[in-house]
Amino acid sequence: MGETVDDRMKMLVELAQLDPQPDSVPINALVAVEGTPLAGRKFVDTIEFVRTIAVARILMPKAMVRLSAGRANMNDETQALCYLAGANSIFLGEKLLTTGNPDIEEDMNLMKRLGLHPMHPDEARRIHRGDLAPADAKPAEWPNVAEFAAANATEESCGNGGCGCK
């Protein structure tokens, strides 16, 4: 949005100094939408973005560092670097607020290629509270893409998003 690297780091420090620290830290890459005041802004530099994820992970080790808006504009390699830097959550579904997300099947294929597994949001909350060690978390079942899309298109989902439950 025009902020500097220093601005981003100061925001992460502010979040890290909260007591308790947030359990969810979404990291967004601006999607410059035509017709808005920020249209025409260039997409954030990949290395800067990955560094931001890494700093968030270091400062807030228990948080779900969420790779959020802008993923549709990232290639698989950029997303992989983000996961390696410490992102451990994404938002699944057709749309995140006003812009599209990658296709659910693409997300699942990338996660499988990287050896990652889905986790139910309740497991993530237990980890954040300290009730469960990350190594003891059980991977969730891979959601059926068609069922996931249908559940998230209705009021049947749990409302937490990204878990594929009904």
C-alpha cells in the first residue's frame, strides 16, 4: 500500500508486544484493483514479502502466520518460500474479501507437493493456547474439493474458514 519495509517491521513488533500475542497474523500482499485509489501500485517484492513472513514467525512463534491476500498473484515458488519462512496457514475458498483466491485444488496440490497437511482450526487454537505441542497435532483429512466448495458456499460450514468441515 506504499508502506516501507521499516513500517512493516514496526507493525510486526507492535503485534508481538501485545499480551497475549495474536493467535492469527494475516500477511497480505496488496492486490491493486482497477478503479480504487491504490490501482496501479506494483506488487510487493517477493524477497521483502518472504522476509516479512519470517520476521512474523520469529516474533510470534505460536501464531498462525496466514499467507493471505495476493496469493493468486504469486507463483508456486513464492508460496513455497513463504511456507519455508514460517507461514503455516492460508485461507481457502473462491474469494478473500474482494479478490479471488487460487483454486482450492491448486492449493491442495501445492500443499501435497511441499509435504504439508491441512489442520483443523481447533487444533491450531490448542497449539496457540499451549494445550498441544505442534509435533503432537494430528493432520486433518484432505477435504473433498467439491464438498468443501459446497460447504463454503452455504451456511453449513463452521464459519472458521479453510477447514472444509460442514
